[in-house]
Amino acid sequence: MTQFAISTEIIDPYTLAQAMQHPVAGACVTFEGRVRDHNDGYGVQSLSYQVFHALAVKEGQKILTEAKEKFALIDAQAVHREGDLAIGACAVWVGVLAPHRTEAFAACRYIIDAIKHRLPIWKKEFYTDGRVEWVNCQHHDHTHDHSCSLNEQELYVRQTRLPEIGAEGQARLKAARVLVVGAGGLGSAALSVLAAAGIGVIGIVEHDRLEASNLHRQMLYSAEDVGKSKVGLAAVRLHALNPFVKIELHAVRATAENVQSLFASYDLVLDCTDNFTTKYLLNDAAILFSKPVIHASLHRFEGQMLMVDPSGEGCLRCFWPEPPAAGLVGDCAEIGVLGSIPAIFGALQAHQAIQHFLGLNKAAAETLFLFDVRSLTSRHIKRHRRDDCPLCGDKPSITQVSDFALSPYEITVQSDDTRDNLLRRYQWVDVREEEERYALPLPEAEHLPFSGLEDAPFSWPLDAPLLIICARGQRSRIAAQKLRAKGYMAYSLKDGIGQLPSSSMKRAG
Amino acid sequence: MQDTPITINLRYFAVLRDQRGVADEVLSTDATTPRALYQELAATYNFTLPVDRIGVAIGDEFVALDQSLKNGDNVTFIPPVAGG
């Protein structure tokens, strides 16, 4: 019987081919797609497939049935792998039986091409240089996409009925390209609203895996998916929600190095991140690369939304020229958050994006919107571009993007700091060499010698503040910069180890 | 310093509200600018954020920290937040 399958087990081409038997079959053609060690000029180490099951199996079955009819086949079978695969492994297998070779070759070719084009399968490639990228295996050629028998416009009839939208507004949404940075609490809500509304292309920047503690507010995900990569999960879910939207995946952290190229092909960016470093990076990129960014940030039961339009009324730095030092205002992990708050603000960001494309209520983009959900009170603060803004003012001092928005990133020990509270606030990392540590031990710190910094395997969570310590504060400063470039919240202990308070008592003066 | 104390309607957001313990209050002050007012309050309530890390609005307008305060002004101190 003609059958398409998704398999988490190794595909054994030999056994599958042996099972293709029929007395009138004069030809059996089989195809094996294997994992190769390079893609686009980059070395590939291994890869992982993520499959949207229900749709993939249904569509795969449809492809086989079509081929069987089209080429008068006796039988057609195909299997696609899911999960982690090594170089050389069989990723997809196709077998067809026909009376003659011409049909058999043509049908096999037809099936593998259709599988590549039409199945909702995403491929995560692990490159030999350490990078990881999601590659959409589906080509989103909807003229051949029979996965959805719906007429796209039917999805939007309730919103096109609004006089502010109509067919013309819907066409604008379809032409829009939005980048969502962060697929957490804010991102879950924003992505769902954008996809459902029919935004043409949605890019997702997210490098994290799903944790159980995310589920109460990140409603794009399911409990069964804990441990999996969020960007792939988000793509699968959004594709299921609206197969007419093109989803582009960026399984990276936004950094000074990649932010310009991430922004390049989008019309608008949503800042759905949860840390000041990235928020300031996106703000700076908005002004420097002339791209509107809609920020939202939360604190317990309240939140803020602010749209930075490069031609509009200023930026985040007009309000807060620099972010506060780490630990002063707290984050969701430290102070807690209720799921409804990011859901409200993420939906608001998406709404603001939609208004932007429709040209509605432009004045809303010139305010800081504050909403305390607990008391249902809101405020609009009118913003103005500040002449002395370090970024968008008359004499800007910030002229390029940087990963060091958190300032000061050199930590000066204060008179009331104790060893205990510094240990509570930071993971200590000692970058001195072995012999220096022998002379002056620092047992509380993890050891990461400066000389081996480049190849060290880092295992700290990206949101845990690190205090980098050396003898005088020179090497720790460089190490902190390097760690920040890798996405860590690293701080350098100014002037080195001698500044640390002693363990038993407060440090004097 | 003002010649005579003025009355300010004050509202706090986010971490400042947490640290002050109330969302709003009416107070009498000698401070002539939001900067001076914040510093006065920071000393009393142990606000952790330095004054140059907060935003301030009078009425519904964002203003500079050194804007003059008038009797009856509605002042809002707005710290940056980062949760998401």
C-alpha cells in the first residue's frame, strides 16, 4: 500500500527496497537523500529535523497518491526522518514500482521534489565553526501547495470588513515583512497576532530552548516540547496557524555583529526581548540603520511600550540615555511575572505594527505608553527627540552599534558591598593563570584562564551576570568584552582582585 | 530651594513603586526640579536607581530632569524596565 511515513528511527534503505515487490513491476527506482557535510560553503557537522506531523503526513500521502495516478505506478513509498542525524545518514527515502523504467525514474524524481517543496519540515544545521542555523526545507511555493484547501482571503474576512482595513489594507499586511526579536512571553503573543493577521513574512530571532518555567506565559509552545529549540517550535506552530505566512528563522542571539543583516530584509522590528543589552542594541540599530522598532518591556503587573521611528520623536535613549546597572530593576526570572502581562503587551506590539502598515493613528507612535494592568490605569507620555540624546541628538556620541549597552560594565566595589552580596549578584569568574591563583587563591570563583579564553567551553546561562576577575582589571576587561560578544552578561571587576571585600567584614571606605 | 514649599502630585512606576511601597502620593517639597525631588526621595526611601537612569514626566509630557517644578504639578518618575 502506498504510504508516507515520518520516522524517528534510522532509515534502512535496503530493507525498504526489498519490500518493494510486485510481479508486473519491470522497474524499481529508489532514492536516498543523505546528510552531507557542507551547505552554502559552510562545513556541517550534523543536523536535526523538526516536522509538523499532522500536516506533513497528510501532505506526504497526497504527494504519493498524485504520483501514483500521474505516472500509473504500481506502488510508491516514502519515509522522512525526524530528529538528530549525523553526516552520511539517510534523511529521506523514496521508492517506486512501475511497469517500465521511464515512469519509475520520472515518478521518483517528482516525489522527492514535491517532498522538498511542500512538506512543513525545518532543518537545523550545526556547522563545524560552531554556528547553528535553521533552514526552512519548504519552499513556500503556494501555487503548488495543496496542504491547505482554504482560500487565503477567507481567513481575513472579519478584519477586512473593518473600513480601516478592507482589501487594500489586507494587501499591505501581506506585503509587510516583520522581524520579531525574542520568541518568549512578548514574542509568543506578538507572533500569533501577526501570523493570524496575515503579515506576509515574519522573521523570528531566538536562540533558546523551551523550559518548563516558560509555559505559563509563552503560549506558543506545548508542555511536550520542553527542551526543544523555540525557534523551530514557533515556526511549526505559526505555520499551522496560517500556512500562507512565510516564516523565516534566525536561531541566533541579536548582536552588534549581526543586527544590521538581521534588520536588512524587514520593514519593521518588534523588540520582544527581556534584557537591556539587546533592547539598547535594537534601539541603536533602529536609529543607525533607519528601521522602525517597537519596544515593549514589563515589570511585574505593568509594562511600557515605545515605538522608535527613525523619522519620529526620538528613541529609548532620549528617555533613558543609558540602561541601569545589572540587578537594579530586576527581570522576570528574579521578580516574577504573570502570563497575562506579556500576552497583553505582545499583542499590543503586534497591533501597533499592524497600525503602522495601515497608516492608522500615527500619533500613538510618538508616546511612551504605560499600562498598569493590576489597576487598569494607563498613561501616555508625549515624547520629544532630545537635542542632547547620545544617539539621535544633535551631536551624537553613539555612531555604531555595540554589545556593551549595559553601562558601566566595569564594576567598582562600593563601600557597602560585601563578599557575600557580590557572590549573590554575580557568578565569579577568575581569568588569572594557574600560578597566579596558586599565589593568591580565589576559591569562590570558577577558573577560566585568560590564555585559554578563546576555546573554553562556556556553560553559564546567558542571563546570569558574571563578574570577571583578574589581578589588576586589564585582562578581565578584555575578557568581559569577549564574553559579551558571545552574549554573556559579563562585568569586569575594576582594578582587580585586590578590590574584593574580605570575607568576614565590610570593606572600609 | 523654593521660597515656600510646593505641593506635588507624584506617581511612581515599576521598581520605584516597589521601593516606595505606594503607586502615588501628594507631598510638599522645597525641591525646585524633578532631579532634586528624586534625590530627596531616593535618600528617604533607598531608591536603588541613580537619578540619571530614570525618566520623568510632568503632566503627560516627558521633561528634562532640570525642568522647574510648579505648585500642583503632576510628576511621574518612570524607571526603565526590561522584562519580556
